[in-house]
Amino acid sequence: MPTFVYMTRCDGCGQCVDICPSDIMHIDKTLRRAYNIEPNMCWECYSCVKACPHHAIDVRGYADFAPLGHSVRVHRDEEKGTIAWRIKFRNGKKDMDLLAPITTKPWGSGHYDLASVPAPAKDMVNTELLYNEPKYVAMNENDLMTLESNGLEIKEGVYY
């Protein structure tokens, strides 16, 4: 479901606008608050929700985990390294907390000095591979790369 902004919490910092991959989060010019200009086009990646420092953006959850009339609050705790999704039911009697580890890099740390990286060779430019694509997901001439062929294994349970 698409995201929506609580105007009383938003201060118009624009972090949601910067991170939105579908470019539908905008800042209202008169109110200086963020809003979703096209909710139907929302990819539901929740990048804006996770990036908002004021917890001003909420989501409308699906019926499989949150019933009609609920609210979903997201709290990103950098110190603990967790994202908590709290579902509050409309009758106020039951809450659910879903806790997950933060698996993304800190804000602003994903900028690379591409001037120091050597340019790809001409034979690499004409392939279907993306820049800096990991070699273990690419197909080679013989076969599809697998976990075993790259010396990796799947571990059981939760680990991070």
C-alpha cells in the first residue's frame, strides 16, 4: 500500500524526496511539507519511511498482517541497528511489533569516488552485465554460477 505523510510531524527536510526511486515524493511549495503526488505509482519500497528522521511517513499495511482501520508506525533506531514496525489495531487493544535488523548502509555513505575506479574494458561494455555487478550472479559461458561453485553455503537460522 502507498505511503502517506503526517503533515504535523514533517518539517520538509526532503530526505524522502531524495531517496524515492519512483520520484513521487515532493515538497509542497506553500506548506513546505512532503507529500506523495501519485499514491497509485508507489512501489512500496518504503525507502522514504525508513529515511524520514521525524517518523512522519506511515504506510498502509496489507490485510494479511494488519486489519482494516490499523496504523503502521515505523521506528528506525540507528544505535541498536533495528527497524521496528509497530501495528496498532483500531480498537487499541492489541499491538504487534515486528523487529528487523538494518541491512542498509548509513545515510550518505554510499557515495563512491568513481574517478579512481578504472574504466571497464571494451569487451565488458558490450555485455549484459551492469557496472560492478557481483560475479557470482552473472552467467558465464559454461553455466549459471551457483553458491557451491563460488564456495558459499546457506546457513540455517537468523544471522547478521
